[in-house]
Amino acid sequence: MMANSYTNPWVSFCISTYKRPTLLNTQLLLLLDQTNKDFEIVVSDNDPESSARKVVEEIGDSRVKYFHNEDNLGMIRSFNKSIERANTEFIVMVTDDDPVDKDFLYNFRGIIDKYPQYSLYGGFVRENKPENFLEIIQKEFFLTEILDPLKTSSLLWSSCILRRSAVLQIGKIPDFGSPHLADHALLVLAGSVQGGVIVNKMYSNMTQHAGNFSKFNFEYYTKGCKGFHDVLTEFVSQTAKDNKKEEVIVRHLGKWFISNIFNLKRYYYKLNDTDMFAQVNKCGSEIISFPFMRTFKPKYHFKQIVFFIKAKLGFLK
């Protein structure tokens, strides 16, 4: 492929990857098809054997910048390295397997030019708002608006453009020992720096496949739940105590927990993998035992009963 002539990127797609060259290749080709071409892609390769290097070299586009981590840094530290290596005013955090709408940058470039002072520009699913509805959320209200599942039902970091200086100001992606919910924490903290401009539309989606990190390593769910709670409640406590914000943090965790744990249960039940199913149950019990999660015990146990009734009746096959 011929090298391109784009020399003044305004935004960087920041990627961390580990031994998934086929997925990475597909993702890079999709990103390079953006209708706005003035961007760079920063690939942070966590594989000691440099499996991503060949992918980048074969694509041969000068906008794709390859960086090799000598050691496996783990997902969050590797993503943070990609933020450090970016050379643009704005960044987009993307995994190597979640596709992004090809008009994403084009649409938001115009929004940023019109509203230049904010730290986050994103596509979310906002409840009771018209499709493509644009709204400005000031920094003091960002946490409650974005985390409350009654107001925002879907959020994904690859559907957001972040001001890099704001991300650096908050210390980059919070590293509480788990990638789960670290993305949500990043969005809330970054948006709370200077506020955000939100469009009621998702510009990315999560791809489901057997290699999804979320289908394994259940201890990271436990760490993620507690870590997210601790980081966000500490953030709230740095200003005036706000019980409403703390309630929203817990409500967000409740939706995340119930949704993910029963998706895992269904997945392993259909596979008839009794060992993994038992591990999911253990994970659920550990999370629901956290003091701040106890309010969800009745709902969790009720859904357990419904789940086993459906299983017994053959509705989960």
C-alpha cells in the first residue's frame, strides 16, 4: 500500500493489542476507512513476540504508528502508554475488535469546531431523547448524567473523542487492577474536567466472539466493581459530599453487574460448562457481598430463580 500524505492529524486512535493479529488487521483497515482522514493510529503491542508489528508493516500506512512494549504491561498500562505516545490534541480509545462508524470523526470534527471548549465529545444512548439529539453537559453534572442508567443506557469509550490534556490531567485511565469499568471511569473523569457535548447515537459497538476478554478472568469483575466504586466515590468526596452522585455510582454498578453476570451465566449454561458456570456463580456471590452492592441482593436472587426456571423449561437452549 502506498504511504499517504496526511501530515497534520488532529486525533489519535489509541489501541492496545495482545496476540490478536487477525482482529487487529481488520480493525486497522476499518479505521483507515474513516471519511475524515486527518488522524493517526497508535498501536501499543503488549506481545513480547511483537505479533502486531507484521500487521502494521503489511498495511504500510504512515498514519499507523507501531510501538512495542518490551514487557506485557497489562491492558490498562498498555492503553496508557498509547495515550502517552499520541501526538494530537484529541484521542479515541479503541480495542482491537470493536468497530467504529466510518463517519465518526467527520461528524464530530464539525461539532468540535462549533463547541471547542469541552473535554469530551461522545455518542451515547440517552433515554427519552430524540435520535441524534445534541446536548451540552456541564462538568458538575457530567457524572450523574452519564452514569445514571435511567438517563444514559449505553456508553462506550470508542464512541467518544477525548481532549488529551484532560486525560493527562486526571492521570490517564484509572488502574485499579482490572480493565472492567476502567473505560467508564475514564469517560466520567475526563468529562468532569471541562464538560462534554453528547449526541444521542452510538458510533461504535462491542463485537462478541469466543476470545472476548470479558468471558474469562472472573476475578477482574470483582476487582473492577470495587475499584470503580472506590475511584469514583473518592473523586466525589474531593468536592462537597454529594449523596446523589454516590447513589448514581452504585446504580450504575448495579446495572453493570446484573447484565454482565447473567450474560455469563447464559453463555456457559448453553455451553454446558459446569466448571465455568460455577465460577460465574462464585463471582456473583463475591460482588453482591460488597456492602455498597447489597441493595441489589433481592433483584439478583429473583433473577436467579427466573434463570433456573427458564433453564428447567428449556428456554435457555
